[in-house]
Amino acid sequence: MARGALVLGVGAKSGLGGALCERFAREGLETFAAGRTKAKVDMARAFETVEKVTGAPPELVVYNAGNMAAGPLTTMTDAFFEDAWRVCAFGAFLCGREAARRMAPAGSGTLIFTGATSSLRSRPPFIAFAAAKAAERAVAHGLAREFGPKGLHVAHVIVDGVIDGELVNSRMPQIKQSLGADGMLDIAALADAYWMLHSQQRSAWTLELDLRPYKETF
Amino acid sequence: MARGALVLGVGAKSGLGGALCERFAREGLETFAAGRTKAKVDMARAFETVEKVTGAPPELVVYNAGNMAAGPLTTMTDAFFEDAWRVCAFGAFLCGREAARRMAPAGSGTLIFTGATSSLRSRPPFIAFAAAKAAERAVAHGLAREFGPKGLHVAHVIVDGVIDGELVNSRMPQIKQSLGADGMLDIAALADAYWMLHSQQRSAWTLELDLRPYKETF
Amino acid sequence: MARGALVLGVGAKSGLGGALCERFAREGLETFAAGRTKAKVDMARAFETVEKVTGAPPELVVYNAGNMAAGPLTTMTDAFFEDAWRVCAFGAFLCGREAARRMAPAGSGTLIFTGATSSLRSRPPFIAFAAAKAAERAVAHGLAREFGPKGLHVAHVIVDGVIDGELVNSRMPQIKQSLGADGMLDIAALADAYWMLHSQQRSAWTLELDLRPYKETF
Amino acid sequence: MARGALVLGVGAKSGLGGALCERFAREGLETFAAGRTKAKVDMARAFETVEKVTGAPPELVVYNAGNMAAGPLTTMTDAFFEDAWRVCAFGAFLCGREAARRMAPAGSGTLIFTGATSSLRSRPPFIAFAAAKAAERAVAHGLAREFGPKGLHVAHVIVDGVIDGELVNSRMPQIKQSLGADGMLDIAALADAYWMLHSQQRSAWTLELDLRPYKETF
């Protein structure tokens, strides 16, 4: 029976989601990827696909959605605010509920949520994003308290800095030049950290892990 | 020209919302109340009503919605999770945006959000509520950072304890007996604190105020 | 029998300590002031003086010591680091223990500690100060948890900004000019906040109060 | 030239300090241990010893002191409160300053502080310990902000739970029985986490790592 991993919120091939898939596969997990799944049916299907192919629920799931939604508040539309929530928080809930239903009964497994600086601090122009990420973090913490004692490792990663390789926008080459070679978060190093969380034995689990480049101010 | 106040999320007459209305009216503000307004149109109308009657935007607005949504995660419906968010977080956004549009240009005014213990800590069976309140808090903090320097006082009150007078459920009489006379939050004392926030001069504003009965463990 | 107040850590007459004394006296309390009291004997004597004159322990005590100790770490002396701790944290402990012994048995009274931005965040060149203020905050929070349920109101005020009237240094006039009239914390407004904390009824107490000028970034 | 590690605050052989020494040695570092060093001279000597033997400053230093000082506040002696500070906070300062002087100029290296639940939350009967650990955490965070950008990785580990193998007291066998096989923190798992922190590349550093057994409530 194969051991499965599921990475949700995989965007551009060059991003963190892709690097996680590659890393988990290299570790011998049958790895499945899905884009942002904001709907109930998609989430169940994603977990079911893993189960069908591997014969068991995934042992490692990462909810990696985010959109860095930014904009001035006074002209922000309802849809913009709601969409940030739907991607980060509602999706996290759907993923967490599915993991609680399918993974927790087995008494083992890892569920990791990708957070951001905004998960902890709400600053303009990122109010919608911060509200969504704060909600996602609450989902992660609540899940950890409820399902940790049942053997499901829930972790929340605070990604604090610019991720190298993610095409945030066209200014990236300039940003990279100004920050220097390791002034941005290396996606392979991020993937190492996620894998480390999955590798922790349950006698010493981490709930919240912050990751930032050495030059990053905070 | 009258000075106006607007209290949103007024539920049972005996609750905090009602006490706030009474208190603001006693202080001489023309006070308007509205229930939970989760829709764009309702929120604009609520602010407009104040403007029509008093000739100016409200000088004090309280967003006081909450539902203490509780339940086990594995059987929680999508609608349940979304509704908690819509009441606490989306409504807070709508209210904040309206205040930003109408009150901030005047360079003064107060906007207060009612938070809860769950705003800071996500614990089962309150995951949906905690996710919604964490998002609401992020809205409040982001607004404070963006509009505080423009003269709009944004505050977030952490109500930590059982509010006396709010008919939470039928077990209240027993709870009251076990906690004792001032082991619950007195709504008049809460109203004092909200009024105090509005009375602060802008040289020394409070962003976050926690209020709990002296016996409350935390 | 007179009601007494005790303000510890009163420095320059123009500072917060002086303003607190003035305000408490105006409210009818027999008010006593003392400088930084880092020694056991001084602290006991300060409380005893109040008791001798008024016939009872003080009903309101403020521990208001701080030195904003700043300097580069590599050349910081042992004495410098220790002195910051002795002023802020050890003095707070002495004050708290004295209050616990003398005020808590009466089942009422207020004990307020003056904190700072550095109480929550440690940034160079304020590492020694931040370490001292973080320790002081822990003293305040521990006292609140232990003696709050016994009727002693313990509060911690986060003073976040430059206090107008405190002669921080010779650059103050320029700072004042750049921040504007109410870009600094008004000491009368601060004194209002301390008095408000003392006035709270025990059904709705505040543990931590942040105060900052509307223009302050945070 | 050998690569050196220094572990400060090594207590019982069976404790975390001993396990760290063993682990670092196994990874090929020439590892040195010292007990709690509360004095300036001891700290300098400890670092110098490493330099003399290996020809370079240590590349990895752990400040691992703590005493879980517990007691009722009203009868707590000055010496008791001060000693907790001296062990946890003053020692951390001495260690951090020495690392800043000797390791930071090389532009690399890792400095890890062992924190505790009390680093974040002050609860009786641990007020003295909490004040000391909060100060130590402020030292760690301040160092991270000052010396991280210079290439020194500063991290703070929140050890949240009972460490298996540390002889806290005679009730340990009963505690162990009630918590179960992995209801306590395994020291080898803790040592893994410290080594992982040292292994992180500087493009993605962790400042604060929490570690707790899966059954631990928090």
C-alpha cells in the first residue's frame, strides 16, 4: 500500500506548492496536487482520489492557498474581501474538516497550513488578506487543539518574506537584486521545513513555525 | 445639528447592544440601532439613516455582532462556518468600509468592534467562531493602522467572560448563581468602557481593551 | 479615615509620575510619591508611610519606573543590563509583593504598572530595556492571575509613544514640532486612563491597556 | 580545524543539556559543556575554551538554563526572584553578548535559547520563573533582530511540556505513567529539533519554535 500526500493550492509550477509536491514525491510519497479548492465537492474529491489510488487517506496534507490580496479599503468590493476569505479561510476549513474526518480516525498524519506575515499582523493595504489569514490560523490552532491529542499533527507555517521562484509580479527581478542571493525564501529550504514538520515524532510536535530570510526585518 | 451614534448587531433588548444604545442616548447622542447587517445595502442604509436625521455621519459606531457559534468540526456544515464569518467578519468589513468612507473624511469619530476571548484563542468547539472573530480583529487592527492617523479612532474590545443580562441559554440562572453577583460582566460596566473609549482624546488612544470579571480565569 | 494612593518611580516633576500624583490628589486621595525604589526596605517603608498617615493600606498604587535604557549590545556592561532589570522588573516584584501582602487581604484596591512598547517587542538598541519590561509585564500578569480573584485589580499600561512633558532629551522640541500638537502622549490624558482603570468596577476589569497618539505607527 | 559547539546550563546528565551535547558530538562537532554560568568571567572562559581547542569560536551555542522556580508570591524572598532572573535572563544576556562579540563577526553560527511555556504566559506559582523567561525571550528576540542580518542565527525554543528523562521531582514516575509513553517530551526528539535549527540555511530561518507532546493541552 502506497503512502500518499496531498498538496492543495498549487499555483504556478515554480512556486512553493510545486516544490512541496516534488519534495514529498522524492521522499517516497505518492503525491497529489490540486489547485485552490473552495468548494466542498472539490475537497472531498481530492482526498478521495488519494484514497482510491493509495488505498488509504493521505498521511500528509498541505493547505497552501493564498493570494496576497491587496488594495485600499474604501474602494474594496464585497467580492474582493469575500474571495480572500474563501481562498484562505473557507478552503482551510474544508480541508481541515476533511482531514478530521478521514485522517484523524487513523490516529496519525500531518496537516500543514501555509500562513504569512499577515496571519499575525493586519496592515494596509493587506486588510482583506490579513483577515483571511488570521481566520485560517484560527482554523489551524483550533484543529491542533481538537485533533492533536487524537494523533493528527496540525501545524501552521508563518512564511515571512518574499518567496524566491514565485512570480509575484514583474518587479521580482529588481526585488531579487536588491535582496541578494539568500535575501528571499528559497523554496527548497521551505520544503525542507515542511518535511521536517511531517517527520517530527509526536512526543515533540511544533504547532507554529516561522520562516524568514536572515535579512528580513520583523 | 444633532450628534449621532449607530449600534449594529443589536439582539435581545437585554443584551449589550441595547445597553450601549441606552448609554449613548443618555450622553446626548441621537442613537440608532440595527440588527446584524450582513449585506452591503443594509449597512449603507444604516449609516444614511443617521446622516439624514442628524445631518452628519455618526460620530460613534459600534459593530457588536456575534453568535458564539459552537459545534464539533467533523459534522459542521459549510453554511455554519460561513454564517459565523458573515456575521462577525464580513459585517465588520462592511461596517469598517462604510465608516472609512463616511467618517474618516471628517477627521474624527470612533469605531468600536466587540471582540471575544475567541478573537485571540481558537479552541474547540468554537473553531468557526474563533476564525470569524480573528478575522474581525484583523479588520479592526488594519482599520486602526490605516485610518487612525486620519483621525478615526478604531478600537477592539475583548469581552472575556459571560455577559450578565444576555440570555445565552437556559442554564444562565445556574451559571449566575455559581459565578456570583459580579462574577459576570455587568452590561452597564461594559457600556462605561465603550463610552470611555469614545471619550479618549486622540493624543492617547486605546486600540485594544480587554474586559473580564475579577473571578474569570484566563 | 483617608483613602491613600502611592506613586512609585516619580522622576522629573513634569513627567507622568507627577501628573498621576496631581490627578489622584484631585480625586480626593491622600497621595504619596517615591522615586525608584529598588530595595526591599524602601518599598516596605513607602507602603508603611501611607498606612501610618491614612490608617489603611493604599487603595491605589502605581509602579511607574522606567529608564528607556538604550545601547549597543556588544559593549553593554553587566551593570547596565542589571540596572534596567532592577529598576523595571525587580522593583515591580517588590511593589507587587508588598501590594499582595498589604492590599490583597482587604479584598480591594488597584495596582497599575507602567509598561512600554518594549514590553511587547524587543528591538535594538533597547534589548536591556525590553528584557526588563517583558519581565515587569510577566510580574503584572502573574499578579493579576493570582490576586485578581481575591479582589485586587492589577493592570498593565502599554505606553506606546513619546510622552509630552517628559524631558527625554534635548531633541524634544524638534520631536514635538515634527509630531505636532497631539502627536505625543498628553500626560493629563494618560492620567485619565490610569484613573479610569482604578474606577472600573470588578465586574469588568481591564488587565492590559494600550495608549498611543493617533499618529503613532505600530 | 575542528568545528565547535558549546552547551551552557547543563544540569543532570540525564537532561536536555546532556542530550544536546551527545547529539552535537555525534554530528561531528567538538562539543563543550558548562553549568549555569551567571558570571561574566565564566561565560568568557567557556567561549575561550572552545576557541583554544578548536581554533575558532563555536559555530553552535545553546543557552539551556532554567530552574522552574515556583513559589507563592507573598512569601517569596528577594533572593529567590533575583536568582531566577540571574539563571535565565542575566545568563542569557552574558551568553548573547559573548556570541555577538565572538560569533557575529564571522557572519555565521547559531545561538539557541531554551524557553518554556512560562516564556509566554505568567501564571502562579511561576511568577519569578515567568518574569525571568520573558526577559530571556526578549534577549533572544532582540539579538535576532540585531545580529540575524549579520549572519548569526538566533532562535528561541518554547519547550511546552514535561521533559522525559529530566528528574524534575520524585513524582515523575507517576507523571510518566499518567501521560503515557509519548505524553512527555522525548529528549532525543528535542535534540533533533535543536540540530534542525542549526541546519537551516539562512534563506529560511526560524526564530521561535514550539515543541510539545501531542497530548499536551495549551
